[in-house]
Amino acid sequence: MTLNHLTSMLHANRESLDDCHSDPIAMTAAYDFDTAFDASERFNNRTQGNIYSRFTNPSVRLFENKVALLEGADDALAFSSGMSAYLALAICFLKNGDHILVADGIFGTTTSLFKNFLIKFGVEVSTFEVSEDLRISNHIKQNTKMIFVESPTNPILQIIDIAKVSKIAKEKNIIFIVDNTLLTPIFQKPLAFGATLSLHSAGKFFDGQGRCVGGVIAGEQSHIDQLRVYLRHTGTCLSPFNAWLLSSSIDTLESRMLTHQRITHKVYEWLSNHPYVNKIYSTFSSTHTNSEIVKKQQTGHTPIISFEINGDMNTAWKVIDNLKLITNCTNIGGSRSMVTHPSSTTHCKYSEEERMKVGISQNLIRLCIGLENEVDLINDLDQAINQAVKMQKHLLLTQVM
């Protein structure tokens, strides 16, 4: 019987759970072997089976299988965090003298990893503007081995044409990686558009409640096998408990993402008409620079909205401080809505010139819409914005006097 990919994911590995209806946690470091011969066969990769939880664990494997099914991938591999997944890609597929091409505006910590640490090992790192994705060939060098992008970017939500970049990367035999965290496989499948690998910071929307950190990479078997060798010898593994959390939560991912999307659309429409909002960034926007690409490669929209408040950094901070329901938190993907000021937090390591280049102004505010009632969220934003702008006007008037 042919099953829908979501149904397949929900029933993944059922045969290995004995008579447990809910997924159990394999809280163990090591495993018993029936015989010395059995141990030797497993260690020499001649038979399948668990060896040590640094690189094989039933709970982790269940989560990986579910991600692979959702992404339409041959396989997937989980890591202790999203950042450890990025590092694995660099160490596994790059060497001294290689060049990596990174899209502008990707997550601040990822940028720091590439620019501040990889160069110590002789890896050349350069960036390209997302708007130049169709001219990316101009940035490719003879030693370019990897292209790394987010689509949408965080927090400005710029879009990369995955299919077109994939075509160029394949022609040049370059590994093309898409961070799919903001959309999840529910709303975007990078591999279907030709990406080599799809990466997730798993503690975001996969978990949906902000309880853990984790990373996962999905793609072709040959690449995942190489990454698994790296994992075996470095120990950047996902814990069985976090794997259990993620595996349990991912079962409800589609329902949650659809609810996030519905509420986010309502908040976006309200913000779009607010007199004190100067600019708004959302893939819902019909005037988005790449709206046609959004329609082509996305089946839904991220719960992230970023907007510029009428004022300066102090005004943005006041909006955040005045919020009573929406939490000031630098995470995304949870059931409770969160707000942050990217310029002074997630992208604080950028220079002012670098921030402005990717659209991160001092008065930019990022929202990640949760699962609350949209009216409650709008009311909270309304009172916070009105108070902040009123205080800013009063301050300016006082200075003039």
C-alpha cells in the first residue's frame, strides 16, 4: 500500500518498537552483543546494528528516519545542535585551500563560524548578495567546493531561487546546502529543487516548544554516509532524550505549521496597515522582490515577520519592553510568540556596514508568531507600539524645548 509521506513518517520504524504505542526512549550509552563474532561484524560494518550511542542510537535513528521521509531524502543525520551540523559540513567536505560561497544575511553565528574559524584552517570564505543569486557564477572560483544559503534568510526573509542555484552548482560539481529551518519540509523541500543537502536547526519548529537544541542534515546517501563517519569520530551526537523530544514533536509538525501560518497572516495584515510601521518583511507580501519564486518553491509561509518601527533603536527597544504577552527571546519556532532586536542580539557581531547591507537596521524588530489567538497578539503589539512611539515623541518634544 502506497502511503502519503506524512503517514509514512507517523508510522516510521513501528516494527522496532515492540508493543509500545508511543515511541520509547533508548537511554543507553552502549549495547549488548550476542557473541564476539556479532560484535566484530558490527564494528567492521558487515552487519547492521547498534554499537555505541555516540553514533548509533534507536531514538536518534527514529528521528533521522522521520526527517528523511519529510524531506524526500535518502537519509538524514542528527547532531547535538544546528551549529554542530554546520561544522560537520565544513570539516567533512572542505580542506585547506578550498573556497566556500555564503549568501549574505544568513544567521549571525553561522557567519561567525565561517568567517572567523574556517579561515584558521585555510578555507577561503566569501559572500554574495542574495539578490545576485542568478549571477552567482560570477562569484564561483576554481576552488569553490560549497555554496551555503538560507531561504528565506533570517530575519529579512530574502529568497534564493533554489532550482537555478542548484543547476549552476551541479554543473560545477559544487555541494549546495540550503538551511530550511524557517520553512521546514512542510512548506519547502530544497532537495526536490536540486539542493545537495537540506539542513535544520531542529530545536526550532521541529520541537515547537523550545525545549532542546539539535541539528539535522538530510540528503543523498553518499553524503550522509560521509557525515556519519565524521560523527563517529567527533562525538557531536544528538542525545537520546533530545531525539525523543524531537521525534515526538515532529509528528504534529504539519498541523502546527499550518496554524502558525494562519495566525501569522492575520498579524502581517494588521502590521501592514499600522501607521507607525515603516517597512515590513514577510513572504506573505505580494510585493516581495521574489514573490514568483516564493510561489514556485514554497507551499506555505514562515511564521517570521520583521518590521521597522517609526523611530530609532530606542523606539524598537521600547516596543519590545512594552510587550506583555509576546516574550523577548532570541529563539524561534515555539508555541509562544517571541520578539527580538536583531541588530543588538543575533547580528550584533556584524559591523554597522554589514548590517545595513543586509537590511538589518537599528529600528528593525523580528517576530516569531506562536500559536496564541491572533487578536491577543495584535492587541499586545498595538499597545506596545503606541506606547513606544508616544514616549519617543514626548522625548523629542522635551529635547526641542
